[in-house]
Amino acid sequence: MRSAVVTPEGDRIRWVELGGKEPARVYVHGLGSTSPAYYAASATHPLLAGRRSLLVDLLGHGHSDRPEHFGYTLEEHADALAAALTEAGAAGAELIGHSMGGAVVIVLAARHPHLVSRLVLVDSGLDPVLPARAAAGVSGIASYTEEEFLAGGWAEVRDRAGAHWWATMRLAGRTALYRSAVHRAAGPTPGLRELLLELKIPRTYLLPEADAPFAGADALRAAGVAVVSVPDCGHNIMLDNPEAFARATATALGDAF
């Protein structure tokens, strides 16, 4: 376990680090998740192993600190992650971001381009999300006010999320969970899709085969983004089909196999 101070108040991002060759690979989880739980099998898979790998927990999540003063915007998440990567000496890293983590790494690549050499986005929404009280994730959380969520809305989300997601969601600070969801729902300005299209580094977007065709895929491909459908999986591609995820990610990162 490693850590770095990433705010003026001394708050720390923590990550599990696996030794290996440079450049580093940085795995970033989604809302209410934690990277060691979601990516440990992938980072050690024969197709991906052997590289220095940082399984990072964003502020407010997993093993990292949960500051109440932090805004948890995508920009703030990205800047905090950038501070951690700088402290870790991980410039020019290959970033793999799942769901909200994909949004964070897009913003990171736009704001701190020297830190990122490649992106792999794992079923990461690129557009604003409409709040919907019946949902469990970003849209469901964002349908509450912060006061409503902290007063009991979190328990309703817990029941909708189910035992699997709640196993990691319960580790997140409730303020962090709420603010992260609200800011992911709104998205940055310019939007995530626009930022992704403008990046000049190699970029790959992985999505479940059942969700294809992906809206805007032609424009992404025209801008050089590889759009890859992965079979036999849902949103958590790395957990649902580890072999196909490892193969698609290794291909995206230029590994021979």
C-alpha cells in the first residue's frame, strides 16, 4: 500500500502497487467502488502482468481519505489523482478507467497531458446523466439533495444497489459518494465526449457487446478512438468476463500475445 498527500489539508490518496516494467499502468475504479477489488485479477492476468501497476482509490473511496471539505468534481478528482501520480513518479502512464473512473481519467488527460500516454475507458458514459430516483448509481444518487441523501437517501440507494455493489460502496464517504455522483451526472465543461475527441493519445473505449451499437461510435472512430465490444458481460466488464477484458485491454495497450 502506498499513499500521497493530494490536498493542502493533508488528505491522502492510497493505492496498491505491483512492481514491474515502466511505463506504469494506473487502474481507476468507478463510483462507489475500489480499484484493488475490481482490478486485482486483471492487473495480474498473464496478458497484463509484468508492468508497474497502481490500483488507485480516488479520494472519498476505498482506502483513501474521505474529506468533507473536498468538492469531488471531476476536475478536483483529476487534479488529486494527478498529484498522486506525480508523487509516485508515474508520468506517461497508461490509464484504465471504469465507469466514473473513465470520466476522471479523460479530464486528467486533458488537464495534465504529461501524465498520460494511453487511455482505456471501460463502459464509461460520455454524456450528462438525468437524475432518476428509481436507479441505484449516478442517476439515483443525483436525484436527491445532499441533505436528503445524507439523512437517509443513502439507505434507499444501498437497497437498490444490492449486496455486491454495496460491499464497496459502503466504504465510500457518504458526502463523497453524493458529490461525486452529482458532478458525474452533470459532467464537465467542455463535455467528456468533446474532451475525448480532442485528445491526441491512443484511446480505446470498451463496452458490453449487448449494448452495441454505441451512440456516437462513428464520430469516436473518426477521431481515432478504438471502440471495442466485449462479449458475455455487463457494466463490470473486468469482473463479468476477465479473460475477454484482459485480451481487449492488452490489445488496446499494445501488448503482444
